Amino acid sequence: MINLINVSSVLGHCGPFTNLVTRPTGAAVRSLIEQSLSAAHGAVTVIDFSEVEMIDFSCADEVIAKLLLRFGSEPAREAYFVFRAASEHLDAIETVLERHMLALVIQLDDGAVQLIGAVADAERRCWETVRRMGGGRATAIAIELGRDVQETTALLDGLARRRLLMHSGERYETVGGGA
């Protein structure tokens, strides 16, 4: 199941805005997003910024970082996020991700997904391999990476804990698909 949240529509509930600026605006938008996620357990939620003209650092912190921190720290609330049309706002987003040691998946204009934020080179290579393969079992991913299965499983499980990969049974898949 995919849940779509248009940030511009959410922002419209806070007033006639197209810019995500000021910490109180960001907190209000995040609160509305969290309310809409209450029934989205285990779903991938696409958070669409396509009609947002600007995001400042405080709003990126309030909306994106706090959302990731909250849902990443609540194992009982399984949620996965893909951020669409976020490329125009990467300065603010990446700064906030690095500050909080977070990472997320963005969807590019062509539908492909990309990992951004604070990830080690080995994690990034592992995630990219899973994306390129369209998902798979730890053994196949380890062979593709040329790494030990235990070491690969540890990388995969770490990415899954950070909600950058989905883990079901023995399969791992990138959040947002392998496009």
C-alpha cells in the first residue's frame, strides 16, 4: 500500500502558503502529516513537495528530521518514507540530515529513487546494490557485493532499522522500489 501526502495541500491547512518557512509552520505541517499517518502502519508514504516553492532549514528540521526521528525510533510504528520533488530543496534537507545523522530516499523526476544523507560508503554501496537488483536475499546481495554474508546481513539489517530498506521474510527491498 502506498500513502500519498501532498505537502502543499497540508500547508494550505495552515494558511495560504507555498513556502515552508518558520519553525511553527513546520511543526504544524508535521503534526498534520503525523495525523494522516496514523493508519499507515507498514505502508510506504510518498511525501510530495512538488508544489512547495521553498523550504528553509528550520522547516526541514521540523518536518523531515523530526518525522524521521519519530518514526525511526518507534519500532511498533512501521513506516517508510519516500520524498518526491525534494531535489529543489536539497541544501536545506541535506544539511538537516547530516546534522541529525539521518538518511532518506528521494524520488527523482524520472521515477528513480536515490539515497541521500548520512550513510557510510559501505551502506550506500549495499543500498545501491539492492536497488539495482530490484531486491533480493542477503546471500545474493553478498555475492553481488563481493562481501561476507554475515557482514552483508549486518549492513542490510542496519539499513532496514533506519527504514531505508524494507525487510520481509528473507528479502530486502529498497523503499520506493528499484526504479
